[in-house]
Amino acid sequence: RGEALDNLFDAILSLKDREECYKFFDDIATMGEIQSLAQRLQVAKMLTEGYTYKTIEKETKASTATISRVRRCIDYGSDGYKLVLERTMEKE
């Protein structure tokens, strides 16, 4: 936490739609960084849906270390994954 991180989050919150997100994230992060974040969210979704590590590893190409880290965040984290997954599932 701090001013720089607050500024980043405020910038993200100012984005109005998916196209603006693409533009901003294309400029602020590498494609690899963006794909890693997307992969973690996909892993979290699959974990909450009850998929096995083996299936998640095969479908997402995530390492077992990444899957385990996401699992720990789901179980012991700040409920960020839960919050986002619930909201995005409501839209579907």
C-alpha cells in the first residue's frame, strides 16, 4: 500500500470499458505480464469450480506452483478472487 499503488488502482478504476482496459494494459505491462494475470484468474475460477490440479495444469499451462499459490490465496487471502469471480459470474 502507498501513494504509487493508490495511483495505479485509481487509474484502473477510471477505465470505462474493456477497450480502455486493453489500451491501458497494453501500455503499462508486457503481454507476458498480462497473460500471467489472466492465467491466475482462470486458475482461480477453475479451482473454485472443483477442477483438479492436473486438469487445470493441462488446460491453462500453469505450473503446479502457480496453481498452489492461487489455491493459498483463495483459502487464506483477502477474498479478492472470490469477490471478482462472484461479480463476473453474475454478469454471465
